[in-house]
Amino acid sequence: MPPFSPYEQSSPTSPSIDMNTAFRRHINHDAVSVELGNGFRRFKEKVPLNGAAAAAAAGGGALPPASFSPQRKYRQRRPLLKWLLLLLALLFMLGYVPFFRFVRQLPTVDDLPLQPNHPPSKAYPDTRGALSVRDQIVLYRIIGNDLPPRHKEGQTLSNLQFILDHEPAFPNTRKIFLLNRISNPANEATIIRLLDKYNQEYIRLPFEEDVYKQLDFRLEEFPEPDFLHSDDYRRYSKVSKLRILDFTYHDKNLYAMNNNGGRNKAIEHGKSIDNVRWIMPFDGNCFLSANAFKEITAQLEKHGDTTKYFTVPMARLLDNSVLLTNTDERPKAPEEPQVIFRHDAQERYNLDMRYGRRSKLEILHRLGALQNRHLSRPTVPWEPVERPFSEDKGNFRSVGWVFRLFSGNPQQEENKKEASSIRAFHRLLAIQLSLDSLDESIARRDFRQEKMFLYDERAMANKRYGYWNKNKGVTGIINELNQQADTIVRDLYAYYPAVIGSIDISSSLRQGERDVDASQAPQDQQVDQQEVSDAPPQDLPLDLPLDAPDQQPQQAQQQPQQAQQQPQQPLPERLGVLSQNLTILTLAHYFIGNEHYGKLAANLVRVHLLEQVAVTEEDQYSSSKRIPDDSHLLDFLSDQGYSFPSLGRFSTIDKTPRHQFTGKSATSTTVVPNDSRGRLLNTSDLTKTDLSSLLDCIRLLRRMQMLTHKEYIYVQAMAADVLEYLVTSPAGIHLAQMTDHRGVLYDLQVTSLAAFTDDVRLFLRVANRCRMRIGKQFTADGAQPFQEQRLHQSMQQQQQHQYQQDQQDQQEVQKEANSPPWQASLHYESLNLQYWTSLARGIQNVGIGKDIWHYTAKNGASISHSVTRFLQHYAERDWASEHDRAWAHSRLRPLLMMTHLCFQRATPVATRDELDRQWVDHAMSQHVFGHPYTYDQDLTAAQTPEHATHNDFMLNLLDDQARGRPIVPSFWMLSSVL
């Protein structure tokens, strides 16, 4: 018998058991305890043998049993090995747990290594077959967002509930649900709770808002710039136009819908599972019955060794309850099939095919399964092209069937050609509505309706502080604002009594000696401007004009009788003049603090927009009084309830504000015909006046309590009707299709009205699509060909009219028409650039939507570079006279200022943008076109025939102040940061 260890053999004190047979005979279990678990034994201590034992050992005899000392023991080993074995067993159990279905949720797909969309190798070799047997099926249901009207709202959740309740469990099959970028967190949380309730596995593919916000529309891939306003676009059918618009959402669709992306994620996840042989990436509303799955698996077993792809025809259901009957037979399944992939299949869904644009048809065509659909025919040039046929073309079989649960609209699910067309139309419509709704929900986190569109309130507050601190530059321009406001006040008292209120001589005579003197003043007498501006509100009665002519009592008594015989109407006022006067009065109230200006501005709104009567009583504005009540018995309630302290409310003579479409006049009970669209829509000024400054001033009036909340709501309703008219009427649509400055003005009006009426979705649509005009209106070097064309057309029409009147020689007329004056060129080009700059600044101030300032079209054109090139051209020009220079600088100075503001708010995206910004900053610091606080009088009106050629044409073209349509908002410099 070999020794227990080398130590026993070599030790001189250890007896040789192999050589000593006596030891074998006499040893027993009671004599010694030997630990056999370890060959490396050590004695705790050496115990000497007794005398007999020593003699026996020396003589080679057998040791007697008594020779073993009872104190001799082997040392016991520390139980380290036991603990080590216990730890290994515990780790083994923990590592083995995932193979059992104790954990429902799988890792996210993003944690898995993804294969490329088109693998370079011809086939996937099954390199893992030696490690595990691939015999399992994994069934994925890809759940996305509801898309009404294609789907009924909440239909995805109800269909998921139906699947979990009624779909049977299949043998050797693993069901996994893939949550595919569900953008609504509440909806996604509800789906997860439902899956957890049924102990289902799921993969969450999250929707990342920051990634989505970086995506933009595709606007430059069309055959010509501004394609949506072109003649070719107008010739397309309604469905074709919807498909064209659907292409502009291409990148947003690919990310948010992620139709093929979700399918490819499911395939890659299934390939990562070792024992999976068949991968079924089905749509979320697909339902498999027991017989359907049995037939599918039978065909997979039969042909799976030679076939990589199987198509499963689909049958649409009009009622999910038919699946609960006992019959489980093969239905008619003519619809687009689902695809089953073998684990070593190479093909993937095309990631460039968005939802609604052949997302699944493309791979079916690539495999040769849908050759009768003629997908290889050429399509529109801007759409992505399909891939050629696959190397595995023909390697597929059609097996079984699958049910498509009800979508909520029976007209879309019927097996008819009309239903297919309805589905296609509603699918395109649902995609755009869903993406627009998603954009709106994101934008509303930063959008504020009360925020001004054109003016910068922070800059205005700084200017007001500068005025209070006697800043020289600010004080000078605000004094000019004060004078302009006083002029408007005198004109209103003299020519617009409807804005001031009805004149009551009996009440005015009781005002005192000052009122009597004012009533007897000569007609041409004017009140000193400083007196008007410094007078407190109570010294400027609203019921008596400051420069009223001498009136006899009889004439005053005849006025009420005449008013009863003939209804009074407010004097017609052009929209441009109204906008200019309202802006000046509101700004004067804001900067100077004289409430009289604000009250008159509010009366302008009431009379000309709301068609109410003006507020005439001074105590109606008092912030210390509640709304008057006829009963004095309720006076004790004036300091109770939510109306105390006063919210700045006051009553008007007509306590029911009438909208312009209600059919009643402002100052009488005469019924206006119902087909009247109101004064604002009947004037041509609507297509020639920028409304953004007027709307900003109405916001200020409401904020300063000059307009009640009810009146503000009525103004919004009126603005909403104007907006609807611009968007839906033939005249508005025709104006949108203009290729010159009129089209830009249309976009400026629609965006400012949409922001004012809280229509965020329309604002985003126009703010995004307006960029398509840039490539058409500008060239890469900043030229404006359509403005030049518009100028020549106007010149020819004017000269032709003049030729017919004066019988001049037609050749000379044509010669003059071919050489327009420089003032006309500057006017038309600056007009277009001013509208573009105002639009860019408005989008920047609102704070939502893509910044259009540095947007570069496909031809290299941009607004920022075009404006800079225009300013550089006139900065280097030599002027023939001081008058010409002053007139040109009056047009160029506000454009330079607003350009400077747009550069400050935008981030340069190219070297050219940075160079343009540096030039603009230098021009501002050097005052190239004069000091920003310079206020220019109407220089055009002073222009005489010797100062300009084509005088008749110039007077009609350039006299914007007289027309009341300034291209620059009044006192624009008070909203600028210097």
C-alpha cells in the first residue's frame, strides 16, 4: 500500500506500513483517527514514544497498542474548502436563474450589438450550432403609437388586451413584445403595466425627444425651389399632394414611427438568443390562432432546412369577437403578408423606407414575393429608390395565416379596392397629423401666447429705464414719440369723434370755465403740444375734442335727432393707418406713462376692430371702482368676493361686445347683411400691411389693463377669422403663391396671427415651409430676381397707362421702362428684405420652430447673406445729393438694426455667416447709415420733380407714409438692444 503522502514515506519517525505487517494486523479504528481528505498532514506536536515502543521500533518489532499515546492527535484542517465549494455552488445557481423565466423584462435592444442593414457575406454560417440546438421560435409583436384617423384612439391598447386574454400559448415558442418608440409616456406606462400584469416579456425601444428635435423637414429635394407653391404642384391630385407633403416628413417619420427600424431590432435580438431558429417580427395587431400556428410550424419543420424566409398571409377582421368562436379555419387572406426569418437569414428591412412608403412591400419585392405589384417602375425623383433583387430571391414559401385585429374603422378593413384607397389616404393623413401633434406638444413647453412677436419686451424695459434715468439718446427719441402721439390725439378729437365718444354739450358745459373756453375756440386753433402731453388724464376729457369748433346750442340739440334718423358709422380708417396710430399711442403709454394715450389706443381697438362704442366716462377706467350696479343696496358688497380689490375692470355703454361677424353695427341696431365679411376683410390693406406690430400692441394694452379680458378674447376671435380667411380663401391662397415680397408678407401675417390666436400647429407649419421660398427668391450672391421682375412689370404698367393718356411715343416709353430709378429698386428690394427680417425675428422671439435666418437653400442662398450683401452695396454707394442719401439711409437704417438683432439671436453655421456678422457689427458700431436713435420724417413727400425721375410713378410707389403702410414698424429702435 502506498504511503498517504510523501511526507510519510520520507519521515524517519513515520513507520513504513507497507513493510510492517504487524502494524496492519494490530491497527484498529479505535487506536487512531486518520484524516484522509488531505495528503498534506501535519502533527500538532511531536509526542515521544515510550520505552517499549522505542525499543520495538529500534529492533524492528511490532509496536504494541499501548505504545500509542492517547494525547497524540492529527491537526484538523480549517474549513476553507467547504466555504469555497459553497460559494461556487451559489454562483452557479445565480448564473443558472436567467435560463428559467423568473425575470420578465429583457435587456433593451440598444445594449445588443447590431448587424449592418446589408451584411456583406452571402449567408450567416451557423457557428453556434455546435454549442446549442436551435429549435425555438420567438414571436415578436411590435407595438407603436396610435395613428388616428387610420386607427381608432386607444385601439392599440385594446387589441393588446385582446391578445393577452385570448391568444393561446404555443409550444416551444417565446413571446416578446417590442415597445417601439411610443412618444406618449402615459400610454407607454399603461402598456407596460398591462404586460407586467400578464407576466409578459417586453423590450423597450425608447423615444428620445432630444434626438427627435434635431430632425428637420426635407424641403430641398424637389425639382424646383418653393415646389409647394409651383404650378406643377397645383396640377397633382389631392392624394398625390398628400404624398408630396408626406415626403417632407421623411426623417421625422423614420425616427418617430421607426417602422422598419423596430422590425430590424427584433430580428437582431432574436439572432442573439442561442437556441432560436425562427424569428417572427410581426406587427403589434397580429393575432395567431392555434390552427394557424400549427400549420406554420408544420411547414417550418418540413421546409425549414432549405428555405430561409416564409410569408404569412394576413386577413383583416371587422370584429375581434369572431376569433372567440369554436371554428378555427383558414380564412381568405389577401392582405400584405408578414415575414418569418430563419436565424441565418441575411435580409433586413430597408431603413430608408418610411412608414406609409412601401416599408414592408420593398423587402417582399426584393425576395420576389410581390412581382405583380410592379414596384420596379420609376417613381417621383425625390423619393428613395428600392433596392435590387436579393441574392436569396425566390427562397421563400407562403405558409399558414395570421389575423389583423380590428383598427376601429370598418370602411378601412373591408376586402375592397375602395377600402385599400381609404386606408392609404388615412394612413398618410394620420402620419402627418401625428407628427404635427408631436411637434406641437414639444413646442408648447416653451410657447407663450402673451409673448410679443416682433417687439422685444426686455429691450423695451431697458429703454424705459434709460428714459427714467434721463439717457440722452433714449430721451430724444421718446420725446419724438410723445409729439407723434399728441398729433394723433388732436386728429382723433377733430376728425374721429366715434373714437372719443358722442359729444354732449350739456355735460361739457358743466365742466367749468376751461371747457367753455375750449368750446368757443376758433376752428383752426391748436393746443400746445407740451400742454397736451403733460396734462393728466382728468384734464383731457374724453367727451370733448380739444380743438372742437364753435358750436351753437341748437346745433348740439339737433345732433341726437339726426342720430335717430340716420345710424352713425365710424369713419372708415385704413388698416395701415390704424396699425400705425395704435402702435404710437400704445408705445407712448408704455414709455411715458400717460394713461390717456392707452385709453385712446384701446378705443381704437373697440371702435375699429370690435365694432363697439368707445369708453367715454372717466370713472369707468377707475381701478378703485367695481362694475357699476343699479342698486345702491348692494354697495356693501363692493369690497367682498373675488372682485376686490379691483381687477381693472370697467363697463362700457354697450355691455355686450359684438364681433364683426355678428351682423350688427357698432353704433346702431341696424342689421348688417350676413354675407358681409367685415371691414377688415373687405379692404385691400390686408394684403399690404404688416399686422405684427398691431397685434403686439394689443398684447401690451391687455397687459396694462387698458383692455378687459373679455375684449381681448373677442380680438383673438376676430384675428382667428382673419387667419382663417387668409389660409382658406381663394384670395389668400393666391397670395401665398406669389413669388415676390407679397408671398413673404403673407407668411409674416399668418405666423403673427397664428401666434396671437394660440394656433401653434399652424405657426410651426408656416415657419418651417416658408424656408422653401429662400432658394427661389434669392441667389447665392444675394440677388433678388423676382423683385426685379416685379419692378419692371409695375414700370411697364405705369408707363403704358401714361402712354394712353398723353399719346407719347411708345419707343421712348419702353426705353424709360427699361431703366427704373434707383429709388424704386431700393424700395422693392428693401421691402422684401424687411419682411424677411421681420419674419425671422418673429420666429426667434416666439422661441419655437427652426431658425430661418441662416437656413441655406440648395442653391446656396440664405436670408442673412442676402441682407448683408444688400446693405454692403448701398454702404459703398456715392450719393448724388444729400436728399438722396438721407432718404436711402432712412430705409437702410432700420433694416441694419433688425439684421443686427437677428445675427445676435442666431448661431452661425458657416464661415460666410460669421464674416457677414462681423461686417454688420462693424457697420452698427460705425453708424454707417446714421445713429440708431434717429427718427426720420416722411422724406418721400418732400421729393419734388427735380429730385426724382418718373415722378408720377415714384409718388404712387414710395409714398408709404401717406398710404399708412410703413414697411418698418413705428419707433422700431425702442425695441432694439444696442
